[in-house]
Amino acid sequence: MPTIFYGDDDDSDEQRYKFEMRGENELIIIGINPSTARGVSKNFSQWADDQTIRKAKGFVTRSISALNKFNGFLMLNVCAQSAKKPEKLALVRDVVLHNKNLDKIKKYLEGKNGISVLLSYGDLIFERAYLKQNLREIIAELQKHNATFYRLGKPTNKGNPRHLLYLSYATPLVEIKDNELKLILK
């Protein structure tokens, strides 16, 4: 299994569009994106991963891959702004940045159908008012590709899919049914 993470040519320490561990059957993971992963080369073609990326790699290579035969992942972001802490995200929605993120997501999904998507952002979705709207637009795009949505374990007390960073590798992958997805997007 490859362990190289690829970003986009225009990724930087301020903007992050994806991390990818390439495989034939990739699990798409949706996070918020306060990240400490950083570019380690001048043109950001190489990255130093952070705890969340290491945990995503662990889930794909250990537990959930055994059940679903995932051999890679594509980590996408509800917000393309990179921040070390969620409270450092912009106070208002950057529409230009969000639209660029949506365009990139559309490009990543070209030619894909029947995709598997792990929602994994926890209650961080409430950190900024615009994050839920961003999520709704991203999910609408994913649904065009016949996505099956999953969460790890039980939802948070506020009804959100849990962030994978804080879960055991033994945590089961649970399909999110339509009625639960509607509540998540409310």
C-alpha cells in the first residue's frame, strides 16, 4: 500500500484541499481542516502528516479496510482554510475559497460512482456558522456520485459523526441512513 500523501499544486500552509493515500478503492473522508500537517518541500509536493492523517491511514490499513477492502483514502475538507486550531478559522465564510474547494471536489469525483464517504468532523462543525452550509454543499456534490455515507461508532451527543482522531481502531464503521443524514445536515 502506498504511503505517499499528495496535495494539490496550490496547497499551502494556509489552504488545504486534500490529502490522499492512493489506492484502487479509496475511502473519502470529510473533515473540517484545522490541521498541523505542513508542506516540507518548497513547492508543497511533500507533506509531513499530522495526528489526524496518521489516524486515517491507520483506520484504512487496519480495521475498516478488512470489512470494506479500502486500500487508500482521500481526505477532503469542509473548509479549505488551514488552521492549527478550529477557533483560528475565519469568522466569516470565504466564498471564493469555498467555491474553489467545491470545484476541486468536483474534479476529484469525475468519473467516480458508488463512492464511500466517512463523515468525521465531530462537533467542530459548530465552531463557525458557515461550516454547516459548506458541508451541505459538499454532501450535495457527493450525492451526485451515489455516495454511501458512514460514521465511526455512535454519533456525538449533539448528533454529529465522531472525529476519527479520538476513536479506537476497533470502532465499527456504521452506515448513515437517509433519515440520519437529514438530521446531520439540518
